[in-house]
Amino acid sequence: MSTAADITREAERWTQASGRSLEAVNDIVSAPLIDRDRWSWRAWWISVVISLALTVVMLVTILWLFDKGIGIFGNNTTVVWGFPIANYVWWIGIGNAGTLISSMLLLLRQHWRASINRLAEAMTLFAAAIAGIFPILHLGRPLYFYWLAPYPNTMSIWPQWRSALIWDFWAISSYLLFSLLFWYIGLVPDLATLRDRAKSPVARALFGIFALGWRGSARHWHTLHVYHTTMACLGVPLVISLHSVVGLDFAASLMPGWSETIFPPYFVVGAMYSGFTTVILLSAAVRWGLRMQALITVEHFEVMAKILLAASVIMALSYATEWFSAWYGGEAAERRLVAFEFTGDYRVLYWCMLFFNCAIAHLFWFPSVRRNIAAVVIIGILINVGMWLERLLIVLNTLSHSYAVGMWRVFSPTIWDFLLLFGSLGFFAFLYLVFCRVVPVVSMHETRRLLSTEAKQ
């Protein structure tokens, strides 16, 4: 049984003194939306301009791609996959992590999730939506992307259900729908709070519409609790299945280095790894930019650093399993591929990937590093770079060094590959900046529950 003292101690660990009252929580979270004097508009506008410029770069690249075709990328006759597919796998991994983090922490009753679950769920929506763009851009005829859906037609042309691309289409669609419902319904009580606090009649009306008539009755709270718990139970297997499908895009083939049964769980752990690093970056930005220091504390960064440390060990074990399988299996092509990874044309990228994904996170064994927000953020950025390199090298190493020696080719990216990558980062940042201005970025009702001192008998 939790006592009042236990709950109070738990609240004090995840909040600072200036945010330990119900009214203080409401005031801190709602300030960026309804009180312009409480935070820096200049920093927000500068960030919007930079991210919007990168978004324009992405749009120009897409228009140029539609006009000239996928030949503007560095893909060749052997490396038919390149940056777009690597970007897709990387973004969908980040997108998977938000709902996985929120669902698992809810089921495990981790109270510290109250300050980060909403920003993680919003990260999911934006990252998964961006990820879904890349396979379409990679199609030779992207205007026919709707052929992936079994729409009624008179020519009996149906999707090829043995294609992993079809699996991805339905996995992403179902995941986006689930994530949107999970995020929005959890937002309703906070929208009602903003409805009651808004000073502008227009803002009050808009918040009231999206609050769906929430009145905070016991029946409403009970329904929300049952709904959230049920959706969390559905969310964990859905997220695992989604990124397992992404792993099967590779594992279902017969190419050396891809046809491995470890890929589905390996991809799921990689998604959690890159997703948590992105949550760290967003938490630090929100904490500084929106003055949320009272609700997003050093303790949050320390516990997320511990999770990254555990994930890095699992990732290192996964890489070692791949090498061992290639050696123990005795297949010449598999052994050549492993040798190529360490000594071939992409060896510098491969060694950087191993350092970023397996070694650098071990700095988190030291409490002084875990409790240094700047250090955690820098390490998180490097890990995310390493995870992107992993997604890229999964594609490049195998396709550049497959079974047929006469088909060995080296991939050379073009400027358009990089423009599309950085443009998508800017688009994500733009969407997130808008989100911070129109929606409470921290869950008020869950944080208030954390601060409750009523013992549960």
C-alpha cells in the first residue's frame, strides 16, 4: 500500500519546489499557450524560421524528384535502395518509440512518465508521418502509390501481398491511427483546463470544441483510465509488430547479412534506442525553451540515460550475434560481408556507428555524466547519428557486396540525398514547434495526479 508520505517523496523526485502545487502545474504548462509574457517568443520565432527554411528545402527536393525521377539520388543498378529507405527505417524507429515509451511506462506504473509522455506521443505522430513519405518518394512512379491499397477496380489489379512494402503500408497506417487516438484522448482533460483558463473568447471556444464536453466527473475520469490502460495494452504488441515488420523487409530476403531471425527484435530495440535519444533532445529543448524546469528535472534525464545504457549493451550483443552467426554458419558470402563491413569502402562509417551505438553510452555508468543535462544531450545526438548510420549501412553493405562479385558497386550519395534528409529534420522541427504553441506539451492531469498526497487504501 502506498502511503501519503511515499507519494509525496515520489512527487518531490520528479518536480521542483516551484511546481509542486496543482495550480502551479496548470500555470506552468498553460503559459506558452495563453500567456505571452511567460516565455521567449524570440527563440521560438528564430527556430520556426530556420525549420521552415529546411522544410522549403525538402519541398523543393521532392518537386525536383517528381520532375527528374529517382536518378537524382545516388542509387545505382546494384544499390537500388539508398538514403530514402534508410531515412524511412530511421524515422519509423523514432516514431515507434513514442507510443512504446508511453504505453510501457503506463503499464509499469512509472510515475516519471507524466512529464514526458505527451511530447513522446507527439514525436510519434510527426516521425511516423514523415517516415511514411519516404517509401512513396522512392517509388519509380510515386503517383501510383495508392495501388498499395486494395481499392475497388475493374481490372483485377490487387496488391502483391507477398511484398514487404504492402506490409509496411498497412502497419504504418494502423499505427498512425492508433497513435492519434491514444494521444488525442489523453489530451482531452488538459484541453478542458485550457478552455476554463483561456482569456480570449476565440481560444475558449476552440479549446471547448476539442475538449469534447469534458467536465471532470468521476464517470469521465473512470472512462479515461479504462480507455488509456486498454490502449496501452494494445499499443505494446502493435509497436513491436510494426517494427518487426520493418525488420522483415530485410530478413524476408535471401541477401547475405539480411536473412537473419534476429532482425525483428533487433529492430525493436534499435527503435527504442533512437526514440529515447530523441525524447531526451525534445525534453531538453522544451525544458529550456518553455521554462519547464520545475516539471522536467535532472532526475528525468538520469533515468533516461540509464535506459540508453541498457539499450547500448543490447545493441552491442545484437551486432556480436550477427558476426558470430556469419562465422558459425560457414557461408562464404556472409563471412565476406562481415569482413567488408570492417575493412571495406564504408569502414569509417561502420566504426563510427559501433562507437556511437555501443561505446559512448557507457559514459552513463558515471552518475556525474547522467546528471549533466548537456552531456546527456550531446551523447544522445551522437547515438542518434549512430542509429542513422546503422540504418544506412544495413542497406549499403549488403547491396554493395552481395553474392555476385560482378555486381559489387559502391554507393555515392548526391546533394539531393542530403537535402532530403536535412529537410525532413527541419519539417519535423517545424511541426513540433507548432505543436508546442497550440497544445499542452506536458500532461497537466497526469502531473497533478503525481502531486496528489492522498494515500490509496
